[in-house]
Amino acid sequence: MFIVWGKKPVYRRLGYVAHFCPICRGPKPFEIRRVGSAGHLYYVSFGSGELVGYERTCQECGTALQAEPADHAAIAQRLAPLPELIRATFPQLEQVFAARLALEEQVRFNPAALSADDRQALIRGPFLLMSAKVDQRFARTHMDIGIGLAIAGAIALTLFGPGLVHLIAPSTDGGNLALSCLAVGLAAIVWQAVASRPRFVRRAVLPVLARALRPLKPTQHELEAIVAELGQLKHKMAKRIDVAELQAQLGPRAGA
Ligand SMILES: [Zn+2]
């Protein structure tokens, strides 16, 4: 019998803070969590584990970013309206992010006046952020709904497939049939495991990129240039980004 053990991340919610969200492009409420690394046995862990760091998740777009509790005057225990949360947890937010907030104001109201350098940096930022998430995700095999269903299907097929076929066609060789069912089940798991990476990019990366880039209305040329740049720098995400699909998610007004 397999003994499954090792280390796994353990998250503990600390409360809520206000901070700048580079995807929403403004101050937003975040949930802040302590991230620990704890030993587990069959994925059951005890305690909060050794401190790895802190993570803040934007309550508007769901993006998780690295957090620094020292940035905050306090951590609120409940999710208050944003101005109240800023006053309680990050009263210096406007001063700390003054330059960035001025730039974001320009993105919203006068994007044509942005300098070429600022524009390029504003487009590149969300790509670099999401590239780090893709690397993190691809570093391990993650179970997603497709893989889970394939495993459940493979088990059901192996358990019940031979019996069912035998009922319909009693003369079939039972041994070969069980092996065939097992092979089909395993092939389905491999197929879903291979498909899970493009699926992750399509469902979890492109919508976030589209949300962050939409106010900038990037052209197809600008998107292709950043994807090519990431490709040269050997970012794994570069091979997975479909610029046409990203443009479709950006909406009809973008890419003109
Ligand atoms: Zn956000």
C-alpha cells in the first residue's frame, strides 16, 4: 500500500487589507492569508506549518499576489467598504502609490497621451505577473476538473466495463476486455493531463490578462511583440498564449 506524505502549503486567513491591484489598476480590498508549509499524510496536515510568506487576494478580480504585512497599519477582521478599509489598514496608500495612481488616471482618461515607454511597461506588467503564475502552476501536476473526471471515468470503466460488455456479448474474452478498459481509462487520464495546461491558460490566465489590458486597448502588434519578447526570454507562458483568443476576450473595441 502506498503511503502518501510530504509537504503541502497551508493557508490561514488573517483578515482584510486595502492595497493596489495591478490587474484592476487601482486600490482594492484584499483578503490576506499566511502561507505555511506543513507536513502531510494522505494530504491531511496538522498545524499552520513553517512560515513561507503571506498572500493577498484581490476581492474584485481574484488575483493572488505576494503580501507584506509590514505595509499595513492593521489587518481588519471584516470586509469594510474600501475607503474605510484604506483608513484602517493602509492610510498611506495614496502617497505610496501616488506616481502609479497618476499613471492609471492617464490610462483611464487620456491613454493616447501615454509615453511609448509607459505604455509598453503597462502592457508588459500583467504578462510578467501571469507568467510567474503559469510557472508556479506548471511546476507541479495539478488536479483539475478534467483530470478528476477522467480518473473517475477510468475507475468506473475498469470496474464495470468488462461486466457490462460481457452481459451484451457473453463470448468476449474477459481478460483482454479488462485490459482494454484499463488502457482506455489510462489514455483518458493522460489526454486530460496534457490538456490541463492549455485549459489553465485559457480559463485562468487570458481573462485576467484581458481585464488588466482592456483600458489600454492594445493592438495586435503590441500583443504579438510582448508574447515574442517573453518567448525569447524562455517564459513558458509564451507558447501557450493565443493572441487571437486574447484579443477576442479584450472585446471588439480593442486591437483596432
Ligand atoms: Zn484586482
